[in-house]
Amino acid sequence: MKAPHFKPRSFTDETKAYAYICGIYDAQREYLRAGFDAFSKGALKADQVRGYYPYIRLEAKGVKRPDTRLSFGFVPSAGVYETTLTRPDIFDRYYQEHIKLLLENHEGKVEVGVSDTPMPLHFALGEDFHLERDLAPEQIEALPKLFDQPDLDILDDQIANGTYQAGQEGVMPLALFTAPRTDLSLMRLKHYTGTRAAHFQNYVIFTNYQFYIDEFIETGKELAGGNGPNAYTDFIEPGEGQALSRLPQMPAYHLKRADGSGITMVNIGVGPSNAKTITDHIAVLRPHAWLMLGHCAGLRNSQSLGDYVLAHAYLREDNILNDDLHPSIPLPALAEIQLSLEKAVAEVTGYAGYDLKKIMRTGTVATVDDRNWELRSSVRQNIRFSQSRAIALDMESGTIAANGFRFRVPYGTLLCVSDKPLHGQLKLPGMADSFYRERVDQHLKIGLRTMEILREIGPAKLHSRKLRSFNEVAFQ
């Protein structure tokens, strides 16, 4: 078998550059698939089959930005910048938009070619293929000798974490995620959520209760099926039409629009580990916003069950991101998100202005990694909560916000008080059932309305410069 050959080419038009990226990617992937097909039939025994990802490279002579308000689409200084690319079928609008911005901001051209980063067979076969299901034991043993396997040495988050160092040639990254890192997450999303990455929308809601999902399913089925650019076209559930014997770990539901600006909702379950896991992977899709809608413990006696909490800051005691984003690093409140959440609460509840304080508090949310936090020493805990001026406590919000900050995804949190353990109101079965029935529908409506408002604001304004470092990659 002969590997496909492509010469590096320079482009001044984003459409043509994208078409060449598609040609390289499709040819390399099909070459690997054909090789595997021959191998599985016993027709390939000795020759190594290796395909490679496409790359895009920018040699910037300088920077000329027509619109300095935009936080992405340019490199910080002269030099050579490059990234590998994958799945142009998913990232079609994303790639073309960013190539266009690079050309505008640097008045030059971009180069597209075949990189020296191998495409692992697992990723070339895609998330719908079970690689080892039909292979004999001797074939499974021979597989790594003939095809590239995922390499953990290049599947890290050094670029996003700000610890990346340029190699000897001084080439700097263009994007937060390399192609192999992206492909890994695309595969994991199918595993964790029961839906393919292609269905995920640009506005994502996380929740920690199935009650919210039940309401979203009912709403999604009512809204889906419309026509036109602003209509919701489909509603996708785990299994994508196929019956599942059991739900995946973190099921995802997608209220889709043709341009990808619909709403995805994920039940992440309980705890900061789940929150980190799912946001690690959804981040590669570069959504325009993600929100946490869930329940919390109210820490103030003045709060009532059913009151809302709009997080302006986070006391992060979840411990899950300490090695990637230390808790001492502050997470800024994003004005566009905060104002949109407040506006949505006012519209849905009918309260406005000063009257909003009757049902909603703004302030610090504490996030912990222990569901039975109430059983710890109250003296030790209350000092930290008091000093931080925390008004609520949960197990996921701080993690989701921190990973949003780390991965440059606009984030926000609106919680609903379901118990007040410090004031004698524990979450017990009878109380919980009554609370859920009364508040879930309204809370979800607020979340959906918030996403509509954010969509009207648009991604150019949502991707705030607060999320970008002083030595940032060009891709959003």
C-alpha cells in the first residue's frame, strides 16, 4: 500500500485552505482504514501503515489588527506558529473563521501540509468503531507493530496550562489543543455521554440532577423540528435513536440548530471529578459558553429553599485541579455571562431591580469534594466559609468555572438552594421531592433563556479578553 502524498501549499483564501485540509485529512484517514481492512482480513502482515495529520502554519512578520476588541484570531508577535488539525467535518466553521482572521490580521498567507505527527489507528477508525471486537488474539498482539497507537507523551494540556515550551526550531502553537489531544476527547465524549461529538452545540448546560434532564427532554422535543436558520432542527438523546440497555455515565442531550448554536445539556452526576472529566473533553469543541445549573446548600439563614444563587466568585476546595490551576489563582466574573443570567432570572420570575434580592443572592460559592461535608467540624469549616463570605456550597461549580477559565471557555453558575444544613434544614426525602417539583421547571427556563441571550450577544463579545493570557494562541 502506498501512502498518499501532498505537497505543502500556501493560501490567501480560507475556503481553499480548508478544502486542502479536508483533502489531506480524508486521504490519510482512508489510507489507514484501508490498511486496517486488509489487516483484519489477513492480507496485511508485515508492512507498517502510517498516516499523518494535516498541519497549518503561519509565519507572522508582524501584527496588524483591524479590530483590537477581538480576543482571538491573531498571534502576539512575529514568528512561526503551527498546529495539527483533525476532523474538519466537525470543525468546518471554526477552522475557516480562524484562518480568515489570521489572514486579515497578518496580511499574508498560511501554509497547509502533512505534519510529522502520526494519526493513531483508533482515531482514524472513529468513535463508532470497536477496534478489537472482531480481531483474533494474534491480530491484537500484532496491531501495534503495524499501526500507530495513541501516544500519551503528546496528549497533554501544556499549551492550555501555559507550561508549553517551544522546540529547537522555535515554532509556537496556534491552538490550545493538538489533533491527537482533540481526537482523544472526541472519542471519550461518545463513551461518557452516549452521543457523538458532532451533535454537541456551542451553548452547554451542566446539571447534577436528572430532574432537569427530564424537563429538558420535554422542552427539546417540543421545540425541535423547525425550519430556517434560527430554528431548532433536531433533538438528539443518548443512543442517537438506538435503544440503550443503560444510560452512559454522563448522558448528553442536544437541542440542535443548523449552525451549531443550539443547546447541549449534560447530566454530570455528583462531584468535582465528573465535572473535570467532562469539561476536559467538551473544551476541545470550543463552545461559546457553558453554565452550571444545579442545587446547593444555602449558607445564610436569610436564604429560603428555592432561592437562587448567582456565583460571582468561587472558594475552590474541590482539589481536583490543583496541579493545573492552583486555587490561589482567581476566577474573574464575566460581565456578559453574569448580566445575562440576571436578566434571565428577572424575565422568568417577574422580579426586577431591587426586588430580585428577594429570591436571588450574588456572592461566593464554595465547592468541596466531600458530599458529607456537614459531618466535619463545624468550627473549622465555618471559619473558612465566613472569611470567604461564601453564600452557598456545592460540589461542581468551582471545577466547571475553573476549567472554563483554564480552557478559555466563558463560564457561569446559577444554583438553587435545596437545603440549609448549617441552619437545621437538611436535605431529606420528603423535603427534596417537594422542592424539586416546585423549582426545576423555572430554573431550567432561566438557563435556556440565558443561552438565548448569550447567543444574541454573539461569540465575538463572549470570548472575553479576561480569559486570554499575555502570550496567547491565535485560535479561540
